[in-house]
Amino acid sequence: MIKKNRKKLKIAIVTNNYTPYSGGVVSSIDSFVKELHQQGHKAFIITLDFLGKEHNDPYYVIRIPSIYRFMYKKNHIAVPWHITKKLKSIITLLNPDIIHTQHPFFIGKAALKVAKKLHIPILFTYHTIYEHYLHYLPVPQFLTRPIVKKMVLSFCKKVDGIIVPSNHIKQYLEQNNIETQIKKIPSGILPVFIKHQLWNRNNKVFKLLTVSRFVKEKNIPLLLRVFARLCKTVKNTTFNFTLVGYGQEYKNLQRLAYKKLHLPKTDVRFVHRPNKMEISDLYSESDLFIFSSTSDTQGLVLAEAMGGGCPVVAIDGPGQRDIIKNGKNGFLCQSEQEMVEKIEFISENSQLLKNMQKEALQKAQQYHPTATTNALISFYKQKTQI
């Protein structure tokens, strides 16, 4: 029998975004790194120095010093000095088997240069359609959109492999004639979000939940309007709605809920920046997770919700289609009205809800970090020929 080469890998994960940021990219990195370490591999995160001495990082996080830090729309921005030179010295010291960049710009662009110079394979995770998120930068979008698209696609052609979290991104790259090998590997969710059995809810009210950054592209006002319509049109069921998250639209959403839509605070509550265990409990306690973003390319919160046995009713979008199976673990909707109708339908059919909860729990197992990380390790070894 031929023994498989079980050599442990050393990986340099390069990212523009890490703590104090949160969100999908950071959650994805944390999930993979934790599982890589548990399997005996060495994974280091190389990122920017957003807070100076205020960072409280574990040993495997390495910050590239920044000469200038500032806030833009409540987001931390760090400007490094001699980024390629600094990164090269770090990579040379680590001597990794592979470099895995999470972005095509700034530190990601430097990582590509260093990888080619040191003859180290480099992979790139294409998390999102970058030209759709230019409003986070102080640049005129109508000028930069085509430039950004061209730069990102050029970057894709130069790396040794591309990881995508969803079929939507894979199709987008193929339609733009990217011939670099593309591997679909969804991001794993942290084990804290994966339950092995359903909680006994027995809710007297039908509990709706959303977990999100409170930013415009998440389209959360739609969810508040849906809730307001539910309360007016459905007389046989009492609903409440919990919104969990943070972001620049936090106050605006509260004004919309309480002052414009006149929703009572007893029925609509906002939970600001809870810890992961609290979020996990909310998933398990809620009857339905509702989601309205049409720009997410993966929507990890959907997998997290299903990990708590919480089905999802969502406005149709690219990140939703890989995980929601209509009538099985949730519904994809084309309008606010259809969303109201599906929520009402589920709330009035207790057996359907129980079946959906079981299906949701089962679907979430596909996002267990062990399964997704094993696929990632396999791709690493293919590219490193280990």
C-alpha cells in the first residue's frame, strides 16, 4: 500500500481586513485558521496595523506597520510604509509552502510580487465582486468601476489558483475569460454555530431574526417594511423581530422602525455587537431568519442560522441560491409581498416549520469547518505538489 504524504503545511494568509473589522472575510479566515491549527498545520495571518498598540493578537497574527491611520465612514483605514519590502521580509522569515491572499489590492498586490520573486505558489480567494463595493473608498465610482474590474481580473490571471465561495463568483470569472484554475470552497462557519439537535422552541410569538452589518447594501429597511406589513395583515399570529449587528446605518434603522413605521419597541429590538455565543443562541431560539441583501456572494449568516436549525426566507440573490432550497430549508422571494406571504405561510404550518428546521440543520453540516478546510488543504497540496 502506498502511504499518503501527510506533511504538515505552513501557510501565509494575507489580508487587508482583519480585526478590528468583522464580517464575512474575517469570519472565513478565523474559521479556516482555527481548523488548520487543529489539524497540525501552521497558518499565519499577515495583515495591516489598524490600532497600533491596542491590538491584542494571538502569536500567529503579524501586522505590517502603518505610518498613517484614519477612519472613513466609521471604517479603520491603515496606510503601510514600504509594504512590499516589509512583506518580503516577513515571508522570507516564515518560509511558507504557500501564500493565500484574500484581496487583490494593497497587501494582496504586494503578496503577488513577493510570491513570484520567491517562487512560492500563491492562491487568491475571490470573496466578492469588488467593483460593487467602491462606495467604501473616497473615490469617484463612475471613473474607477471599469478600472477596478480590469485590475482584479488581471490579478486573477497571474495567481496560481482561485478559490471562490459560490457558483455565482465562479460563473462570473468564467464569463470574463479567466483560465486560472478555479475551485469552489465555501467558507466554513465556526463550530459554536453548529448545533447537533434542534432546540425545543415552543414560542408563543413567532420570532424573526436577522444578523447583519447595518449598511445600505444589506437592504435592511426592506425587512422592517416586511415586518410592518406582517403585523397589519396577519391577525392569527403575533410576531416579533430582532435585528443583530452594527454599522453606520444603526441609528437610521432605529428611526425608520420606531418613528416612521411606528413599530413598538416591544416587537422590534436591536441587539448591538453581541458575542458569538449570544448570536448562536438567538439562531436557535428564532423561528425564521430573514435576509434582504442582493449583493452578498455567499451569505455566511445563512449557514450560521441553519446551524441553529433556523430556516431562511430571503430576497433572491447570488449568495442565497447555493444554500436555500425552496420549500426545504427556506424560500427565495422576488418581492416584499412574496416575503410576507411566505413568512405567513410558514407561521401557520407548524409541521412545515419543523421539517424546514430539520433540513436547515442538515444543510449546515456542509459548512462545518472540518469539511471546508479539508477541501482547502487538498487544493493547497495540489498547488505545492506536496
